[in-house]
Amino acid sequence: MNAHDSAGRAPAPIRIAPTLARRGHELAQAQAQLERLRALPLARDFDTACASAGHAPLRATRLEILQVNLGKVCNQTCKHCHVDAGPDRKESMGDAVVEQCLALLAAESIPTLDITGGAPEMHPRFREIVRRARATGAKVIDRCNLTITQAQGFTDLPEFLAAHQVEIVASLPFYSGKQTDAQRGDGVFEPSIAALRRLNELGYGKGGGLVLNLVTNPVGAFLPAGQASLEREWKRELERRHGVLFDRLFTITNMPISRFLDFLSESGNLAGYMEKLVAAFNPAAVDGLMCRNTLSVGWDGRLFDCDFNQMLEMALTSADGRPLTLADAARARLEGRPILTAPHCFGCTAGAGSSCGGATVKG
């Protein structure tokens, strides 16, 4: 199924920009990102803020979600991408690591497998991973950029996801084209809407068991508005303008790392944005932080507290400083562990909070 606009015309090709890595940019390096953030004169550090909320130190709770990043290969290069993913990236999870992920999911009876990337569907074993994970009884979440379902070789992806009852968390910055294309690249909006319509045709987003959630990030250096009010607005406008239905809207704060960190630095907004995040720290957001019930696995098998820490190379380590891998993964070792933090963590506790499931403070 090909995307067309309301006049029946095929949309312009998606504009693909080079990644930071392809450009040889300083901020393609995790250490350079951390150094830039840590050099800022913030009012307090994140550990101190968490201590004020009764978490000293911040610790993991029960392991409920295995979030697996299959790599950095993607068909888009979005301006806010914390992964610096794109068509020019080559990092992809190898067979041995895939097998270890599936073994851990089954052995520890982890309820949810959350698959991300890049565009995770571009991994050659994506469909096998879904099938085998579902066979264990786990819920599977696919973090989908929507346009991949319109790309050659992936047009049957919606049918596959529906057949295996995969929950879709789909990226869409706004319900109109200008803002969406500004963040995700020219030509993204129309195929995204076409993808949503196809998912609706298959039963997604209609309350019948096939769950379709949308994710929105602000287009700029500011915090997202209230999730509940935005969800009502989005449901009204997407149905009115495009005939699209969905289940829930997740608002996620743009994290000051990778490409968004580059944008903040180049636009002179970095210090102001970080001050805004620190000032908006909400103690009530800490309990729902995704790092507390999630284990993040990198494409190379290393373990992290979350996907953001993964991109900053903040790996979990043993007592002697060795990076932990899937070979070390077990509930007894991981539950109750102290969470590694840095200034970017303020992005998850600002306002109503921010996680892979949207706001951490509901209401």
C-alpha cells in the first residue's frame, strides 16, 4: 500500500540528512555529550534531587520490561533522535545476542519485550524475535516510526504485527504536516498518516485488543503540554482531519543528548533548557521512572538502565568495573541495583515526568 495525499498524488521522498556519526561530529561521541552536560552550572545534581524525593540512591524495582535496542539502522534521520540513527548506521544486534535476549525473556518470565532501534523492523530477525517472544507469553511492543511500513519490503508489516497482536507505539510529532516534517524530515507526514489508516483498517486503535499508541515530542526547546488534554485534542483532530483513531497519546520530553543536544548547543538554548528541566523537577515523577522496572539491552549485548543511558555509554558494571552483558543478567542481580544518573535524567522528572510510556504522573 503506497502513501498518497488527499488529491491522490504520491508524496515527495523523505528527506534523509546525514547522522552525527556520518558527519564526524564531536557529539557523536557519548563522552563528549556527557562532558558538555556536566560542565553546565546547574542548581543541583540529579542524585541530590532524587534524595529530596526520598530516593537516596535511586534504585531499580521489579524487572517487568526487557527493552531491546536492535541497532541504529533506520530509514529516517529525525532531528531529535537520541540514538543518532539513520540509513548510514551499521550497528545491528548479532545472532548470539538475539538468542541471549530471548533466553533471558523466557528464563526470567519477563512480562514485556519492548523492541526499539533505529527502525527495529529493519533488523533481519525482527519477525522471528516477535514470534518467539509471543510464544513465551510475553507482551511485545514495537516502537515504530510508521514510515517503515510504507517502504519497499515492509508493506506487509502491519498485517504481521496484527497477526501477532503486537502493541504499537508509533512516533508522530503532531497531527499536521508542517510540525511533523520539521522534526522527522520533509515527506514524513503523508506516509505516516497512510500507515495509521492501514493500521486502523486492520483493527488497531479501535479498542478491540490491537493497541495503537502514539508518541509526541515537542518540536523545540520546551516541555510537552499536559498528556491528558493533548490526548483529547489529538483524538479529535486526527479523526476530524484524517479519519485516524488511536488508543493513547504518550508525551515524551526531548532528551538533551545526541542530535537534540546538538540543536540546543547550536541554537544557544542548552543552558536555558537544562535550567528549565532542573526547575521543573517533580518528586512525584520519580516513582514511575522507566529505569526502575526496565532493563535496556544494547545491540552488542551490554546492559543499561534505560535507552538514554545506553546512548551515553553509561553501562552497568560489575564490582571490578567490567561492563555487564546478557551473560550476567538475572533478576537477583539486577533488581534493587542503584541506577546510574547524569544531568540528562532531569528530562524524565520534569513536569508530569517522561518515560517510554509517556507521563509518569497521571492526571
